[in-house]
Amino acid sequence: THQLRQQLNDCDNEILTVVRSQAESSESAQKNLTDAKSAIHDLVYAVERIQNEAAQSEALVTELCRDIQSLDTAKVNLTATVTAIKRLVMLVMALEQLRTFAAGRAYDEAGALIEAVEQLADHFLSLRQQVPRIDELLSQKEEIFDELRKQLEEDYEAVLDQGEQHAMLHDLKGAANCVDSFGMNMRKDVTTKICFKILDDYKRHFQPGEESSGLDCAERR
């Protein structure tokens, strides 16, 4: 009986040990599950935070790119404006110099300026209708050119009439360069007028009806 009682006690102890072990295992499993849920929650939060930061970074980069593009555009516009102002100042100064050279009949210097003035003026032709001051400046340029052309033609005629007495005789090469600077049409006009002027005496002496128009004066022709 004592032995049976001892076996029952041992069996009860084993059962109690197994129950306690199961209870402890259940609590550990529950704790592990709770920890896993917490870790998953932390991971989801971390992923969302990273996504938000990435979106903010992308927006910042986009904004910076837009700002850089705006700065580049502003720089280009500013550079173009500064260049236009420089050209405008150069055109004004060149016109004043050209006017002075023309008045002093410094044709060599004037001829060198004509092409430069034309090139500078070409940059502002598109603004002529929109900017009154540009239109006024280009009109002054055309006026100076017209006066210089007329003066050259008159001086050539005067040289042919007065010969060595005319002041332009010493600068015929400069005058010719100035005429060439105006282009082929100006050169053609001046050449034609000079030819007609030279032929005036011939026509006056040898035209039909004149004493020298006969065959006996052929050698004089």
C-alpha cells in the first residue's frame, strides 16, 4: 500500500510538472506572437516613413530642377539683354562717329564704319515696330547714310568740274572705299554719273550739228 501510494504521488508530480511545462510553453508562445506582431508593426511603420521621405525627396528634387531651369532661363535672358544694350550703345556711338567723319569728309574712316553700323542695326530691325526709340535710331542711321551718299556724289561731280582745286582730290581712294562700303548699287550709280559727266564735253563737241561732228574731225574723237 505504501508503495502504491508512492507511485500515485510520483504520478501526480509528473502530471503537475507536465501541466506547468505546458503552461509555461503557452505563455512563451503568446509572448513570441506578441513580439512578432510588434516587430511587424514597427517594420510597416518604418516602410511607410521611408516611402514618405522618398516622396518628399522626389518633390524637393523636382522643385530644385524647376528652380535651376528658371535660373538658367533668367541667365540667358539677362545675357541677351546685356548684349543688346552693348550693341545699342555701340550703334549710337558709331552713328555719331560716322556723322562726324562725313562732315569732315574723312571718307576712309567713314567707309570703315558703314559696314559695322549696318551689322549693328540688323540686330534691332525686329524691334523697330515695337520700340519707338529703336525706330528713331534706325531712321537717323538711314538719314546719315542718305546724306553721305548724296555728299559723295556731289563731291565726285565737283572734282570733275574743278579738278585740282577741289578739296576731295587728295582723298579719292578713301571716297572710293566709302562708295564700295555702300554696296554694288551705290558703286554703279556713282560710276554711271561719272561716265555721263566725262562724256558731257564729248557730246557737246561731237554731237550732230556741231562743227567738230564731221568726218574730218574723226581723229580728234
